Amino acid sequence: MKQDKMYLINKLFNNETIRTIWDKEQEKYYVSIIDLVGVLSESERPRKYWSDLKSKLKQEGNEVSEKIGQLKLKSKDGKYRLTDVCDIEEMFRIIESIPSKNAEPIKEWLAKLGRERIDEVFNPSLAAQRAIDLYRVKGYDEKWISKRIQSIQDRKELTDVWKENGINEDKEYAILTNEIYKEWSGMTAKEYKEFKGLRKESLRDNMDSLEVSLADISEEVTKRLAMKERPQGLQENIKVARKGGKVAKNTRNEIENLLGEPVVTSQNKLNYHYVTKPKEIENKG
């Protein structure tokens, strides 16, 4: 966390100060865990209470402890000390670990910080249903929606395997994804989006069913090979990613030979198009 890109904000809950930090780049709040634990547990030693709870969560294999950061926050004595903080989503999970009469009021208070769809933290099926309903409104057929929802889960399984194989940075995930796409489609993900006339829109959401199937095959084969061969580090995982992409490429070639037409097309699901106006250059003589 980069302290210089955050604003420190003090919030009150039942007259108790909750040190809250706004990250302007990620557009999310981070909350002082010690402060909230003190309110929840009503302990005279909230730091000790949190230390014991954190150790317990870690022993239980709870992922919350892995998503905690530290920032220098101003203490009551005026000095700045490194303090455990987490975002609102993780804070909700910590709340569930502390029996407290203040649990529900705290949840409501956190929700007022601007976090949307907070219920989805506790019931992920709501998020899935919301996605399905949105796809229906946009006119996708049920078969396509079913395939797309499954591909989201499959993608998560692939990134989990990559993580086990030593891939930890977002740029490395992007590199591996591009290697897969280049192998079977001939384009990086960015080039593929440009080919379809997309900007911020999701590439997968603008593929037809055959394109989605090829993308799914490439990632599924990559995942299974990565699980079997256990390549370590970026370069070794790139080799496996290319193998997965090649399987989809061979499948694509066979389909195109049978159909006599390309599978990868510039067609998209947009009901609008972008217009790029040339910049007017003022002639100041």
C-alpha cells in the first residue's frame, strides 16, 4: 500500500473513533482493524484481542490474515505507528469471527461508507444471479449464459493453479493469458478487443459461442497441463500456456475447414459504436 496515495479520515461509531483510509487509486476504503475490534469485542486490550484472533485465523487457514496490510496511523498519543488495516470486504469476514452485539450495527455503518452490493460478500450466489439477470437483459441466450458463467469459474481455477506454480503478479497473469490467446487466435487479448471494436467492454462477453468454447478449451487444457507438469515461474508456465493454446488452435483450424468460414470474427455484442472525431488543430498563424 502506498501511503502517499491515501487520505486519512476519522469516522465515528457510537462516539468511538474509527480510523478510516481512502485509497484514491483503488477507490476503496481501508479500516483500522484494531479500532473496529475494540468496538466489537469491548475489550480493554483490543490490540491483544486482535493479535490472538489473527493467530487463530492463521492456524485455521483463513485467508483473511493474508489480505491484511499495514499503514502508519496516528495514535492517541499523537505518534504514528504501523497499524493493521483491511478493506471493507475483509472487515466483514473478521466481524463474523467476533461474537458481538455490535456486529449488525457495525455492518450497517460500514455499508454507509459507500460499499455496494455488500450482501454478496456473505451470499456469493447473489452476485452470480445478478450476472445472469444482466446477461438476459442484454439479450444473451440461456445456452451462452450457462457457458459464460462456467467459464468464469474455470478461469478462477486456472489462476489458482498458476498461483500454486509461482505466479503472483497481475502482469504475469496477463502475460500468460496473452500467450494462450496468441497461440489459438493469433492475437493478444488487447489486439483481439481492438479487432472487435471494444474498449472497456469484456472480450469474452463479446465472443460468440464457438469463440467462447475455444477460449475455454485453451484455458482448460492449460490448467490440466499445469497441474500435471507443475512448471515453476513465468517462463516455464509460458511454455505450458502455449501448449494449451495450440490445442485450441488445432480445434479452430478443423472447425474452420469444415465450415469454410472463420471462427474468429470482428462481430461483437454491442448495440452501439464508437465514433472517433479528429482533433481540431487551431491555426494561430
